[in-house]
Amino acid sequence: MRKCAIAAGVIGQFIVSAFAATEYWVAKDAVSKQCEVVTKKPDGTLVIPLTKTRYKTEAEANAAMTKMPSCKK
């Protein structure tokens, strides 16, 4: 019984981590002033958020970044 409980716990950990949603933000590096897509919420000191919007995919974040006036080269 104990082995089954341990196995279920280990499998549960993998399932939870597989369904953990990754979010993307568009931010600007405070030093280089370059726009970038980040996976951690910008802290406002070294990486400055450009919007409060969270994107579900990296492709959506990249598309939004190319449309932002402060990110155009």
C-alpha cells in the first residue's frame, strides 16, 4: 500500500508540472533598452514591463512586441 501511495505522489508531481501554464510578458531591459519576451513577470528595476498583458504563447508575445511603438527599431 505504501509503494502505491509513493508512486501516485510521484506521478502526481509530473502531471501538475506538465499542466503548469507558462506565461509571457513583453518587457524592456533597463540597461540596454532592448525589448524582449520574458517568462517571469518583470520586476520593474532591471526589466521594465511595457504592458500589464500576459500572453499564453511566446508567439503571441512576439507579435505584440513587434506592434509596440517603443520596440520598433
